[in-house]
Amino acid sequence: MAREKTKAPVFDEVCDTTGVTLTRFMVEVAKLNPELKELTTLFGAVDTACKAISNLVKRSQLPSSETLGYEGNINIQGEDQKKLDVITNDLLKRALRFTGKLGVLASEEEDEPVDLVGNAGTDSPEVIIDESERYVAVFDPLDGSSNVDAGIPTGTILGIYEHDESCVIDPDCVDEECTEQEAQCLANTLQPGTNLVAAAYCLYSSSTFLVLTLGNGVYMFTLDEQLGEFILSKPNLKIPEDSSIISFNEANLDNWDQPMKETVLKWRKGTGKSGKRFSSRYIGSMVGDVHRTLLYGGVFGYPGDTKNPNGKLRLLYEGAPMSFIMEQAGGVSTTGTKRVMEIAPEIVHQRVPIVMGSKNDIEEVIEAYANWEK
């Protein structure tokens, strides 16, 4: 079901010194869209968490830093967890929980969805679901963390859904009955991207950026470290409809689906629809690559291949939120055959092939797949 488009704020008067802060932006959004007023508190927590993570990333390579090295654990993806992964996951989780507006979250670093209304101070597996109106958050706390040691940009990805109002736990239930009802409530995280209320990412690079959408366009904020505030730097950001930049791990090209492989080869040679010869720009950090793609246009993707037919990006907390942002900026996001936003995840850590970016270029990919299927 299509969500009603929210109203975007217009700022007639702006302070020359501070500009429009994230706080002021969210207050204006809440005035125009009273149903989103609780998001003001939630994004206040995101604001604080991104500033804290930015500082941790900057200091992570100092000899005195406690974030150096590996934690010694492996996350649900089978990847070694760096101390920084664990710290940023806990930091973001606590920041969101303390708002009191969140019921359930799912993170790349968690084996399963985490209920935030229960007693977070214990390791008890007991799950307690609150019946109040709350949101569901999904996030990747530090995308590209393996690149931190090399000084390459990293980021945080966040998606926010509404908590299902039908999520009610019968106080008189016992044992398996309760477990089934709790599982159904925690399944609130398994929603398609079309249900997203908001999505955002923070990029930790030359500056710290926070880019968000509430379904009314894309807004980019830049951290002014002297003021300690995120300042609106690019309102209503739009991606160019055409481009000449591709952003893939092209070492896997020979193993891609035939239509994807042929389209990229045409772009390289300048024989694609635009007639332009494309150049390659690939960081290897989704947030960094998507950020550049939004600003300059281009095509970013991690297609499926013979080794990973479903690609490597996770649908719930990477693919869907970033696709929401891309579409709100005027771009397109697809698997080649399906709109990423319309795919309902079956499990929290489900992977999906993704190609996103400038409208005309992505439509060329979709057309190639459509012709291939014939």
C-alpha cells in the first residue's frame, strides 16, 4: 500500500551563522505532519549516535584506542566482529532504546530481532512486547568497518518502520503460546521497503554527513564540528538522470548474469544507450559509493553471481533503506527483475542482488533483463 507523501518544510528565514539544524528541520516536519512528531525524538537519538560513532571512527587508529583489533566473535553473517562493530552496535541500540519510541530493532550484528521494551539490562531470553505505539528500527551500525584501518569512508544505515498495531501479547498465555505471539511481534521487522516511514545514513569521511528521507525528498546535513550540530547543506537532493560512472566490484564480472555483464561491457566501450564511455569508481563501502552516486549520478551495485546468486547486500537493513533514499532522490533500485522496495524479507539477514542509481541507466539494466527472460 502506497504511503501518503509527507509535507516538506520550507525555510523562509535562515540564520546566517548556524543555518538550518537537524533539530529545527525535524520540528518543522512535525508541525506540518503531526503523525510524525515522535520521529523528532527518534532522530534526536540518531543525531547523537552518529556524532559519537564519527568520533569513535576518527580515534580508532590511535595506539591508546580501545576499539583496535577484533572482538574474537563472529557475527551472524560469518564475519569476524571488530571491536568497533560491537561498540557502535551497542551505542546505536542504546541511543534508540532510550527514546522510548522504539519497540523492536534488527541489526547486522544481532543474531535475531531484539525487543527493546523488555529488561535490556539482563541476558534473559524472555521477550516482553509493549502495546503502545512504537517504531521498528533496522540498521547496519558500521557499514564498511573492515576498511577503517585503511582510512576509507564508513557509514551507518538506518530504516524505520511503524510497529504493527496488531502486535498484542495475551497476558494469560503460557509457554509455547507466548513464544508464538512474541515471534509474530518480532516479525514486525520483516516488512518490505514500501512500508518504511523513514530512512537515513551517516557517512564518516572528509566530513560527517547525515542523509535522510521521510518520504518527501532527500535532505543532506553536514556536521559543523564547531557548533556540534548537523546543518542542512543540500535540501531536496536529486540524482542526475544520466551518468557515465559505474561502481561495482568488477572482479566478479565474468560470474554475473548475462544481461548485467553485457550491459556493463557496453558501458565500458561506450556502446550503451547513452553512447557515453563509462569510467569506474568503486570504494567498497556501500554508504560511500551510494553517497557519491547520489551527488554525481552513476550506477552502484552488487549483482548476484555464480558464487553468491543473491548478492552480498542485506535486504532489510542495507538494500531497502538505501533504495528508499535513492528513489526519493529520483533514482531507481532493482534486482534486475524486481523493485527492491517491494521485496518482503523472509528472514532478518536475507541477501538480495542490487543495482541502483541514475534513472535512465538503471532502466537500461531492467530492459536488458526483460529481453533476456524472453
